[in-house]
Amino acid sequence: MRDSTLLPELIARAAERDAAAPALTYGKTTLSYGELQESVSRFASGLIGLGLARGERVAIYLEKRFETVIASFGSPAAGGVFVPINPLLKPEQVGYIMRDCNVRVLVTSPERLALLQETLPACHDLRHVVVLDSADALPALGALNVLRWSALLEAPSALAHRVIDTDVVGILYTSGSTGKPKGVVLSHRNMVAGAKSVASYLENHAGDTLLAALPLSFDAGFSQLTTAFHVGARVVLLNYLLPRDVIKAIEREKVTGLTAVPPLYIQLTQLAWPESITGHLRYFANTGGRMPRETLDALRRHLPRSKPVLMYGLTEAFRSTFLPPAEVDKRPDSIGKAIPNAEILVLREDGSPCAPNEPGELVHRGALVGMGYWNDPEKTAERYKPLPVHAPGREAGLVLPEIAVFSGDTVRMDEEGFLYFIGRRDEMMKTSGYRVSPTEVEEILYATKMVGECVAFGVDDDRLGQAIQVIATPPADGALDVAVLLAECKTRMPAYMLPAGIEVRNGPLPRNPNGKIDRKTLSTEWVERHGS
């Protein structure tokens, strides 16, 4: 049987092995691998019929559902690039992403399209909008070609553009340190190698059922699809409203593998778990931040027969380390060792390897290293750098440079090679499993015109990982009403970005030697005052 080298081949190869096997469940309906492959092929032909050129971007702004998955794999099957947009994002943020990577085709629902009416005219490269089927009439959007999902899939079969595994397959947007989201560019090779690596250490197989509880715009969320499709397993798509919905889905669908972020696990530990779940849930894995020890212990009490797998990763390199279940009792605070087909180095500022237990920067090399940030050479140069010639795995005779991901995270490696997370070097906040830029929060606060000056920062929080706190001054010509400001924030920010608290003080706020508001001092003082 042929192996997969391109992302859509994960589905195609599984269909070749067993077309009748269940691939994807949404609600009460399940698609087989044969049905999923047919829909992916028809979607790809529809894009070719629209004139999609090789490498052009297709944005997908939907909740988790069949069409989201079909579009995500059908776009690269046509030779294009898929851009999954978090359904929690507001129209202004969606518009920024679509302009930033010159989206040509948008796939969305009638409800979401209505929210984008004022945003789309500024997306100058957009030509086509594919709207999920509904009884509503299609809206007129000026020069844009608006068509229904079913009409796209009725297009005649067409030959896709030829691509190879080093071509771009997707752009995943993640918060940037300067406020605007950064588009992490990933190749077919990145995603397929990642699927094979993760599936190997999670021991996934065709009999597995994985629960897709995380957003598919999140690298770990999309990984539930790729790892399952690689081995021919089934994925259950879940848009949950309450944590209890997750437990119900695990029980109802007899889920064997669950990957989630610590804030969700914290909520799940506070609920009752049916005893039957531990009989079929083979493993539970974490991503998006360190799992609190008390949360891990509580999960293991609920799930005595399920194996815990502690993971660390970053979108720029998909997944970097994991701690095998057999090591959890010995070193529960460790993020483990490198995943298969990756090498993790701990380097000093001069690029030389650190000694055991010496803090240094986590550096990832190998097939999972992404292709940089879309249209952003400066940020790319900060994170994607050539390995020093004396780095492990690099011989002096090699002339061409090898690009690795320098994570910005400080870690240490013990004498046995196990890694331990120490902290981030930048000011990014990790909350509810998301990386959030303080600058992005501040820019939205300034846009309300309700503050004079403001600063956002993260403080440790047992439930969220970090809670976002804000210190703000009133505008020059008035007072600051915190309740009104928070209400306005809810209309402009996704829920995970909302400040947990806003503290008002008279200005001006203190500056650092560079003249910038001194976020570090303000956050330190806040912690001292509140004892957090």
C-alpha cells in the first residue's frame, strides 16, 4: 500500500485500505472514508472550476462540521492552501487574516457571512464566497461571486495542480508579540511528518476514536484529524457549550483518545465521570501549557486505566516533546523528550549546547520545522534561524544552512535527557490554551476610545494558566467606567482574550528607558499588591 506524502493523501490512502471504515462523525451522522474522499475530490474540482491557481489561499471560517474538514483537505487537494480561521474571532480579526494572506476563496456559513458584510469589501484579493447550504437566498456582495456549497460540489471533475511535499499546504494564525496575528506557514511535509510522529507515540490505530474538542484552527486541534486519518481511525467533531458535553461525547462515542488544554481539563476534573469511560479511553493528552499537578492527579483518579501523555509544542514546529506514560510518576513536572523524527536542543545565547540542568533556549530541528511567518521577514528571522555549525547533528563539512525553530522558551535538560519548562522569554500570555499578545489586547482597548493609557499582562491562574489583567488610565476628557469598557470588549474580543480584571489608576503610566510603558514593573507591582 502506498504511503502518504501530501496532506490529502492521508484520507485517500485510508479510503484505499477500507472505504467503508468510519472516518468522521458529526452529530448523529458518520461519513466513511470513501464518502469523505469523494467529497474532498469534488470540493477540489469545484475550486479548480473557479480558477483557483496553485498556492492560492482558501479561508475557512466555520465551526467544526463536515464541511470544515472537507474544505481543509479539499483546498490542498486542488493545489491550493487552506487557512483555518478560529470561529471565535470577530469580523475585524477575520478581515485582517484574509487581507494578510491574500485569500482568494472564503468558505463560511450564512450566519457568519452576515457578520462579515462590512469586512469583505476591504479584502481586495477575495473573488469567491462559498456559503453552506440553507433556505436563505444568497446575498449580493458586489463583484464577489457567491455560490452555494452544493453548487461547488456539482462542478465537473478536474485535474488538480501538481504539488510536492515541500509546497505550502496551510497557514495557521497565532497571536504575535506585536499585536497582529502571525501566519505560520506549514508544508505538506510538516503536517504529514507530524501526523506520523504523533500517531506513533500515541500508538493510534484504525480501531481508535478521537474526540476533536479543540478548534481546528489550532495546530493541536487539527492534529486530531491528521493522526486519525493516517491510521484510518474515526474522529468525532464536537462544538461543546459546557464541559459536561465533552464527558457525554466521550461516553456516547466510546472515545479512545482525548487531547485537550489544561483549562478544560481543570473544568472536567470538577465533574462526575461515568466509570465506563476508563474502560475505553486509552489515553488523555495535554497541550497548550503545563498540566497542573493537582489536575493530573484528579484525572488519574477519574481514569485509573487511561494513560496520561504530557506534551509540549508550538505552532511553528507543530509538536516538540512528549512524556511517556511510564515516566509520569517519576517526573510529572517534565515535558519529556523529543517526539519521533525530531531533535530538541537546549542552547546558550552563543549557540553552544547547555550543560545538564543549565537553563537555555529550546530549539527544534527536523522535518516538522515550519516555513516561517507569512509575509513577515523580520519575525521569521527572529524565530527561524540557521543552526550553529557546531550544533549537534551539524557537521563542519555541510555548506548549506539548516533552519531550526528557536522557541523563545527557557528550559533545562537533566542528565537523562528529560526536559523541564522554566518560562517564556517574551511577554506572550498563555490563557485557556491560547497564546495571546498583550499588545493585541491593548490595541483593542485603545480602539474603544474609553481609555487614556493601558497595559495588559498575564498573571498565574490555576484554572486558565494565566489570567489577563489590565491597568488603564481614564481618557483625558472623562472618567473610565470599567463595566461599560468590559461590555464593549465583549463585542470586539473573542472570549479567551477578555480581561479578567481592569484596574483604573491616574496617569501617566510609568515608562521604561526606551520610553515605552513599563509592562514588567506594572505587572510585578500588581502581583505584589494582590499576592498572586
